[in-house]
Amino acid sequence: MAKPTTIRIPEDLLNEIDQLVQELKLDRSAYLREVLRKGFSIDKQDRLLLKYIRSELSQLEVCRELNWSPWDFLAQLKSRNLYLNVALEDWIDAAELIP
């Protein structure tokens, strides 16, 4: 169940959002929930990949948390111009992800 919350949005941004939802005939609340969900997902990916780069998480842990295959993981590293932090355990653990 969704719970209400209050946030402050700058007036110029709110005007842009209102214009967009009006043009697309969308519900403002539904649109903002979707944008928030997408933004949170991207932020979560960034935070977990940063932990991977810092060797705080393994490739397997990141893949499990984000429901990614090893190939998705590699593609995301490449798209963000990040480098593989490879340890032998990563390759062994990644084998568990392949069906």
C-alpha cells in the first residue's frame, strides 16, 4: 500500500512537470512515482557498483542484489566506464548464476 509523503519541489521544476503531464495526459502523482522509482533504481545501481569498485561487494553480491546476469553486470561496468575488480572467487561465484 502506498503511503503519502511530502516533498518540496522548486516551482520551475513543478511547472515543467505539470506542463509535461498535461501534454501527455498523465496523472502527476503517478508520473512522479514512476520517476522516483526509476531514479531510485539508478541510484541503487550506482551505490552497489561503487561498493564493488571499493571491493566491499563481490560481483556475485551485486548481481544477486540487482537481479543481473554476469553479462548484465559487465555491460553496466562498460557503460559507466568502470573496470572489473576481478578476484578468483568472483569467477567461481559467477558460475552459480549461469543456468
